[in-house]
Amino acid sequence: MPKKKKRTKKVKYYKAEFKIPESTKKRLRGFCKKHNVTENKVFRRALREFLEKNHFHQEHYDMQVAPNQMSIFDLLEDTTLKTN
């Protein structure tokens, strides 16, 4: 019996709108005609390249511990020093 094909995960799209001046729109249309691409493709490519260049993703930062904060290991060390 042939194996069942796995379903591909659906991609979620969001609508984004913003305003640009008329002169920019004319330049964009000229670029799109010259390079045979749509305006949406230009926007998506520019946004993807910007985000890759600037690394706008969440990063894990180490938590800074205050110097007066006690640690479990401090307590264990104190008790072992007192018993020896």
C-alpha cells in the first residue's frame, strides 16, 4: 500500500497597507515594467532583504543578576564551609 502524502503546512498571509507619494508610485511602476515584476513582489523582496540585513528577530539575552542577590550555590558553599 502506498504511504499517504503529508499535508503541507498552510502559510498565513497578512494584509499590509501604506501610503506612498505619487512620484514614488511612478518610479515603482517604471521599475516594475522594466524588470517585468509586480509591485507586490518588489515590496516583499525589499522587506525580506531589510529584515535579513537588520536581524529583527527575538534573541535570548542572559539575565543579569544583581550583586546582592543570593544564589542556591552560595548557601550550599556556606554550609559545607561551616561543617568542615
